[in-house]
Amino acid sequence: MSTTPAPAPTVTPAVLQRLVRDGRAPRLLDVRTPGEFRTAHIPGSYNVPLHTLREHRDELLAHLDEDVVLVCRSGARAAEAERALAEAGLPNLRVLAGGIVAWEAVGAAVDRGPERWDMERQVRLVAGSAVLATGLVGVFVPGAHLIGTAIGAGLTYAALSNSCAMGVLLSRLPYNRGPRADIRTVITELRSTP
């Protein structure tokens, strides 16, 4: 029988702001794509995209012995990262409640780069455009509407499983990659920062 994983421990933006202000900031690992990270991130955070974190979690463990707060857009990817690191044996993990969206909503500081659409917005654009196009084409080509039906089924599965194959595929586009989050670079940065 399948069990629902326990919710990841969280820290609110206000509490994290206070820790940063008091000089007691935990390690901040931002698990979004490099493109999303470049657009806006919490000063002092490290970009370790979720797929990189999963693939290299054992290498990261040796450099994450203190408090760690995981950050993403809204908290879902950070919760996945928390589960992956907790399974590998890392204690003291928390997720930023509400992610970077909540962080910015309270007026907390962010480092900004060139604007890019976040992954959720890109998925909505691609899925909506495909459904619209197949609906219109379906007027002239019988059966074309089934492509839109398949996309709807995929989005339903994505919501139920809290995963998104379209988001994974879109994250691999050059637009979303930005500078590569190389694990060696991340580990070097983790070592050099007190």
C-alpha cells in the first residue's frame, strides 16, 4: 500500500529573513533551473537544479553538514529535493515555505538578472497553445482534438503525481539552461564559503 510522504519541514520567509539579518543564515540551495535562478534568487544561495541534486546527492552530503534550506519557485521542487537528501541521510533540512514567490512577496532582497518566464508559465503557454491549435485544426481534421485530450491527461497526471514531464522537457531548452550548474563548481563554492 502506498503512503503519502510526510510534508517537508518548512521555514517562513520572515524567519529566514531574520536568520540572514542576524548572520545565522543556513545554506540556501536553490533547486530551480539555471535560467530561473538567473532571473531572481536569494543573495548567497547556490544553484543546484533538482536533477543535478538527485544525481549528485552523495557528493553534496559531505559539504552540507549544517542547516540547509531548499528553495524553488513555490516549494514543490524543494520538497522533492528535501525527500532526496533526507533519504540519503542529511538532517537539518527545511523548505522555504512558498518558495521565491513568497520571499519576494514579503519584500525580501533578491539578486536579479535578465527576465525569463518561470517554468510554470512556460508549461501553461505550451499546453494551452497545443490544446487551442488542435481544437482549431480538429474542425477540419477529424481526430486532431485527441492531441489536446492527451495533453489534458498529461496535465492531470502531473497534478496528481506532483511531477511534470513537459516542465522537465522545457527545462532542457537553451532558454532555460543558462549557465550550467556544474556540480564541481557548486562543491567548490560550498567549500570556500564559511
